[in-house]
Amino acid sequence: MIGEFLRYWTTLAPERARKYGYLKRLIALEFRERRCRGAWGPHLARTRQYIVKAIDLVPRPRSVVIVGSGLLLDVPLEDLADRFERVYLVDIFHMPQVRRAVRRYFNVKLLTGDVTGIFAMFKENKAPGPRTPPPPPRIPHLADADMIVSCNCLTQLAGPFNDLFRATRGFADADCDLLSAQVMEAHVAAIAQQAAGVGVLITDTERFAMQGDKIVSRTDLLKTVRLPPPPRPQFDEEWDWLIAPAPEEHPSQDMLHVVSARIYERQVPEEKVEAQVVDTGEPVADLPAEDGLADEITPPVR
């Protein structure tokens, strides 16, 4: 705790990153990964491997966007920089170690901003609520990037806003669940349906409290949102993430997250779509989308 406290007060960060808890969350993530490195290792490696697998499906790897680049723990940065002409790493704030790490890559650019669009609502003196849905996502280069990756951030997007609205607007649990579901549903649609290039979605979906082999409790992290199936079922994968082995959060219970990873290709040749008996839904359409964020996504101050 002392280390996290010192890191918080010695890290240069904009007021928004502090006010809405982003800096605190990133520092907590950094220190937890250190404490739980053995438990987290398989999940982080599996995420990196999955992103590398998706690269092979990109016909012309010119540009890639990683949404939720965080501390780069689960981002195969070297592979991305080697394979793509331009790599955009997007997050609300980039820690100093991340800025240092990308300096060795001439084709990697850090973009700082809110991909939910809610901060843009604030500028218009508006805010989402039970009767006001959140705005469309503001993911940079959604309309022109050859690959868009949502990297283990989906279930975290609405958290800071829900914390704020609980304190300032009296949000109840139902209000928070509704906002979370709306934000996640729009984000999923952007990655799976609206992105011009290959869409990659990696997210935790369920949380289990485990007492040995016994399930103590289960939480739906997607708030009833369901992920659309990918055009090819072999790119629908799932694994476990031991996010908090005892006693990290509970003296005797392990906290386990189920992670889902899906690749949404565009214009998949018919011969590549494997016949199957189960109903997987129709392949998603390639819809036009605008690349917003002109006033939100900017290069960070170095």
C-alpha cells in the first residue's frame, strides 16, 4: 500500500486521470500483477498469443488500434510494431513506463482519450442516465484501421462513471447496471460490426468466487450483454484467469474470471466458413462508421 501511495503522488498525470480514478486503477493493476504474477501469467500470455493469431488474418497490415493498452502487460507490442506500418495504443492515460517502452518503436503512437464518448457529453453539459442513453463509442480509426483490438477493457469502461454518478447523482445498482450494459453493448457493436477491418474482442465475462473446487458465487460481468458469434467458430476461444488468488481479495477464496476472445473478420470467403450444426447467427455486416475523438484523442505530453 505504501508503494502504491508513493507511486500515486509521484506520477505526473492530468487532473482527469486523478479525479476519475484512472491513475489509481492503473497503479493498483501494476502492483497486483507483481503480487499475482504466477497466477496472471497464463492469461496474459494467452491474450498476447490470440492477438498475434489475429494478425495473420489481416490481408494488408497497415494500421492497428489497441483499445485499452493499459500497462502493455497483455499487448504483443514487438509483434505489432514488426507487422504493421502504424500502431495506435489507446487509453485514458499512459503511465510513464509505457511512454518509455514505446520510444524504441518509430511506428507506435500513443493516443489518449475516452472511447465511451461520455466525457464528450460532459462538455455539452449532458450526462447519461436512466432516461438518457450514453453516446456512440468514440474509437479512433474505426473506419479505416486494418485491425481493431478491444483488449481486456470492456467490463471496465463504465466503472469510473458509475462511481461518479453514485456519489453525485444518487445512482442505484440498477442505474449502474443499465449504464454498464449500454456502454458495453455499443462498444461490442463497434468492434464486431462497425469496424472496417478485422475486429478482435477479448474480455472477461464471468466472475466466480471459489472455495477450493466449490463455487461460492457467480457474477455476470457483461450485465446480460451477449457477444455476437464470430463468422468462423474456430476463432471463438475461452479460458480462465485467476485474477485474485487467496488471500488477495478474500482470506480463503480465489477469484476466477472467465475470458472470452473472438475475431470478427470482414468478407470471409464462403469456403472458409465451416459448416456446423449449432446456430451461430448470421455473419456480421461491414457497416460504415465515423472515426470520432478528434477533440478527445491526442498525443500525451512527454
